[in-house]
Amino acid sequence: MNTELHTNSNIQTDSSLLEKLKQEAVDGLLGISKTLPSKYLYDEAGDRLFQDIMKMPEYYLTDCELDIFKNRTAELSDIIIQDGQPFDLIELGAGDAMKSSFLLKHLVNEGIKFTYRPIDISGHILNELEDRLGKEIPELKIDPLAGEYFEMLGEATSLSARRKVVLFLGGNIGNMEWKEIEKFCLELNQSLSQGDMVLIGFDLRKNPHTILNAYNDKAGITAAFNLNMLTRLNRELGADFDTEQFQHYQTYDPVSGACRSYLVSLKDQNVAIGGTTIPFLQNEFINIEVSQKFSLTEIADLAERSGFKLLKNIQDSRGWFVDSAWKK
């Protein structure tokens, strides 16, 4: 992972990132119920595997939101532009910006004055994004910021007095527990000024088989993606996970709407991370990631509780996914 992160004034060092990774990994694995932060799935290998996941036929989320950004681009643009004044377009967890690039091209072609500020924890993927968009949309003003969402959002909002439009796409809002989702939306509101906007992608509740298949593909790409977390800890922290002794396990609960990824220990074993020994019992699991699914009612209630006004929901052609526009 490239840790020469492209921030304007707050460049993090390799050592500080590794220390944070170690602390969060050890704390999570020593808990009563073992966890690892899902944000650490995305190193260089994780980025490549997630690109493969997005190309899987089972993984409908990418196609659904791509449908919105390809076929309802002008509608998205009309919501965002508002008074026609210059603005900053900030994307949290930008990744490869495959979907948002349709909006970026449309805005540039329409002569709209804005600066694109993609934020991502992966410096590697931001470097690739900046290079690619520089070739595809040379007129685009782009200023990447690598790091944690709210730390970099605070920096992004301080760079100009212009109106802010924040994109949070891909159903990433669902990669949190409900209490965290509510806290995130409240903090997002508090980070913005009156009149600022957010556009959030929500994966909607649907047939449970459709959801489960998207996260439990027969080719095993999702399993490899989750197991790569352990490989990363081995490489970057000198841990000694035997990845063959852990197995991917996926669940979906249609009542709560929570789709969860686990890694299950196949035997009693000890794993060392630095000077800390982590004991595992056979069949003990690590909670890797949650992917929450939503109803339109839940989305509307969340917007209101967070201090936003819901302007419009834009759904894909199948009604499986929605990009919801909120205004502070």
C-alpha cells in the first residue's frame, strides 16, 4: 500500500499508519467478540480484488448505481448545480470513481465550475484515479485527499468558502452498524454549512437470495478479499496468521437487513501480532464487515433525524438501489 498520502498539509507517515493498524487490529481481536476494521480490507491487493468483485455477475450493486449515473446523469446534475455558482464536489471513499466519472464528465461538458476532491483511505487507488481522470477529463480540477473520512472532509471543507456537495456512493453507508450510521450522518451534517448537500447511495432490501449471492460468490473472490486482510496483517505487522486455517462465512438476515462477513478459525490456534498473542478456539469467528440494506422509509427517517431535508430519491431501473439527495 502506498502510504505517501496526497494530503495538502497533513501527510501521514508509514510508521503512524502501521501503529494505528496494529493498535486497532490487536484491540479488535482481543475483544469478547473478535473484529477487524473493514477499512483495512483495502490495501493494494484488496483494491484489485474489490475491482474483481465489482465485475462479478452476482454483485449487482455496481451495475445498479452505474445505471443511475449513466442514464440519469442530467437529473443528478440538476439537483447538484442549484444556483449555478461554483462549488466543491467531495467524494468520500472515491475508489476508482467509475460511477461518479459520468457525472464529472457531464458537469465539465456543461461548463459547470467546480473542483473535485476525492477522499479515500487508499493512497494507491487515489494515485491511479488522479492519473486516469487527468487523461480522460483533462479540464477537470482535481485535488485528492487520502485519509479518514471526517479528518479529510474537515480539510476539504476548509479549502474554500464555496458550497459543498458530498458524494458517498456504492452503498458504503451500509458498512456500519445502525448506531454508527446514525452517528456518521449527524457528524456529516455538523461538518457542513446550511445549503450544502449530500448524495448517498443506499442498497435497498430485496430478495434475500439476491443479496446473499452478491457476497458469497461461487468463484470465491469475496472469500479471497476477506482473507487478504490476514495476509496484510502478516506482511505489514509481521503477524503469523495461517490463512488456510481460516474460512470465509457469509450471512444475510432479512429481518434486520444486515449482511455480514466473517472469518472462522478452523482449529484451536494462537496468532502473534508483534508482542501480542491472540488465542483462537476452533470455530471462533472474526467479524469482518457488515453491509446493511435499507427501506425507503428507513432512509427518509435517517435523513430527518440527521438534520437533513430529503430532496429526491433516484432509483435504478430495477428499483434495487437508490441515490438519495439530502440538503442541510
